[in-house]
Amino acid sequence: MAKEDKPEPRTIKTRTGPTEKQNNTTTRFICKVCGDTFDDQDVLRRHVDTMHEQKRTVTATEVIRKAFGGRINFPKTKAEIVKEVEENKESLPLEVVDVVRNMPDRRYNDEADFVRGIKDYTGGSIAE
């Protein structure tokens, strides 16, 4: 599970018994994707794993192959790269479009420089 998907406990006050003076506090875990709440953190993890598709890692080769037909004419600015990807985004996986949109805003001189830009965005968790 990704770091940002870590369940957040939430305290919900509930009333028990016939009088309002009796209070019980219960910790609930909330799904960040759909808002469902769970009594147990393990149940929430199983829910996320089975009900919500995990974001997959995109490789630099995949970005180049799918977004640019296997070749890019460098040098290009990020704006030029994003424009080219935006023109074809309906036929591209969402992850590929997301990676290109979020790369550092600079000029890319060659394919290796482009791969470094992707790694800068993904924190180095991308295969070449």
C-alpha cells in the first residue's frame, strides 16, 4: 500500500443506553478513496486492496513508446512534451499522462535527460 494510502484513525462519539450522559468513544478507519468507515485497520486494508485499483509504476520506456511512438526528437521543453501527450491522451494510460504532466518544468536535451526528469518526479522509482 502506498504511503499516502495509510489509513487514518478517526474518533467518533457514539451514545449507548437510554440516557445521553453515557458516552463511548470508538476509533473508526476511513477509506480515503470512497469514504467508507471500518472498525478495524486490517479490514480497511483488505477493502482498499480488493475494491480500489492500485496505481502502478510506469517505466520510462513505456512513456516514450506509448506517448511518442518509440521516439522523441530532442531537445524539447516540458511544455512541448505535455502538448504532444495531451493531443493523444485518450489513447494513453492515465499513469503515463500523469507522469508527463508532473515532470519538472525544464528543457530536456536527450532521452537520458528525459528519463532523469521522470525519475525526479517519481522519486527514482521508475525503470529505464
